[in-house]
Amino acid sequence: MKLASLPALVFLMTAMFLFNACSNTTANLTGEWKLVSYGDAAAPTPALPGVDTSISFEDGQFGGTVGCNTFGGDYKINGDQMSIGSVFSTMMFCDQTSTQESAVLAILSDQTMTVTQSENLLTLSSTDGKSVVTLEKK
């Protein structure tokens, strides 16, 4: 190996190490979040005003309410990807919140989502980029 190429090799190895370290960063979802918006990523629907919403994440489990019924399920985080299994939910009918609740649970259930976290906002986007759920830290 030429001595002149040693600095280039050191730079390349350092860059690879930093890229790998950044790409394996896992989002910290732990805590309680409230619904901000959901639905079509190009034009998300704002959460219903005056409706208490809460989604908590901890140790691979999540649960809460986005209107009337309670729900929950399992999730796994790998870098910026969150895999969500089937979501269970109680089945009460609540006329005012049923559309919001159905839409949010449909977006989350049995999906792999891309996680973007910026300060107190958490955005979960479908892998095709068409659907989104935006949450704000409580």
C-alpha cells in the first residue's frame, strides 16, 4: 500500500463508521403522544378538536385511544422503520369519532412504517408514502 493512499483509506473507513452509526439510530418513542393529524400524506386530516387522544409506546407495546375505543398491539423498531402487528381494539360505536378512529387504526395495523422524529413531533408514514399519522409528545 502506498503511503499517499493511507489518509484516503482512513477517511473512507471513518466515513463508513459514521454512516453506519447514524443509520442504526433507533427512534425513541417511549412516552405518551396525542394525535395531530392522519390520513393522506399529501393532505392529512387534522385530529378532531376537543377529543382526548393518547397513544403510549413502551418496551415493544403500544396502546391508547384516538377517539372512543381503546386499542393496543406490538411494535418493533429497527432504525427508522417500525413494524406493527395486528392492532386489537374494543368495539363500541361512537358516532362523532368513528371515522378518525377507523382511519388511524387502518393506517397502523399490520404495517411497516417509516418513523420521523423532530423535537416533539413524531410522524409515522406508510412505506409507500401515501398515508401518515402525526403525533405530538404530551
